[in-house]
Amino acid sequence: MAAASATVDGIARVPLERTFDLATPLTPVGFYPKFGPLPATIEVRDQTGPWDAPGQTRQLILSDGGYVIEHLKLVERPSRFSYELTDFQKLFGKLVSGARAQWEFTAVPGGTRIRWTYTFHPFPQPVARVVVGAIVKLFWGPYMKKVLPGIINEVESRA
């Protein structure tokens, strides 16, 4: 089954370790608005820890009445963390078996490069692969380009 991915990069004018420590635990509420067919994240429920260790989970409540569950899989301070998403509802629940988000942090002159990659795993039906590929290309990738600067601004303002 062909996955559909998008990657964006940005620079935070904050040292590597501080960027990682500030970015990793951020709640998605307020940073992930509605965008085209993509719902906003409006609430986090049932978070099992401070979002700093594998095995922690949280439920993201979406503006379309659906939700998704995030499962923190990897935390390697200060270079990367990743989580898997399951239990999609609404449109994505019909199209994907899950997704994975990976955040990578690299020291660069004057700050930290943040690379965010999001990969959706469509169901094996050809129509699901085509629709998910189109959504990622037309909406999710551009959406990520709009979301990351807000996260970087938050990291810089808290540093």
C-alpha cells in the first residue's frame, strides 16, 4: 500500500535543546486550524503524560465532530520525536488505516532547523490511495506550511 507524505522545514532562532524542549510538548490546539476539508484541532483529552516518553497517548478532538488518537512512539532528545495516529473518524476514517508524524531537530547557525514529516497510510483500495494522495498534495502539505511558522513563533516567544 502506497503511503502519502508531506515534509516541511523551518528555522527557529533558538538553540537546539531549548527548541526541542519547547516544541515537543506543545498542544496542537490553536496551531491546527480548519483548512479546506481539514478540520481544526479544538481540544486534547485523556493525555497520559507530559508528552515526553514513548507509550503516552492523547485524543485530539476535531472541529468536524471526529477525533484521532496520537501514540507517542519515539523521543530522542534533542534530535527527534515521532507519534502514530489511529482511530481516524469522518472522511479520513474511511480512507486511512493510520498516519505517522516525525519531527527532527538539527542545530544550524543561529538556531535550529525543524523538519516535520507526516505520512498517511491509505487503505489498499485504489480509490483510497488516489484520494489520500490528492488530499496530501492539495491540502495537507500546504496546511503544514501554514502551521509550522506558528509553532516556530511560539517556540521563539517562549525561549
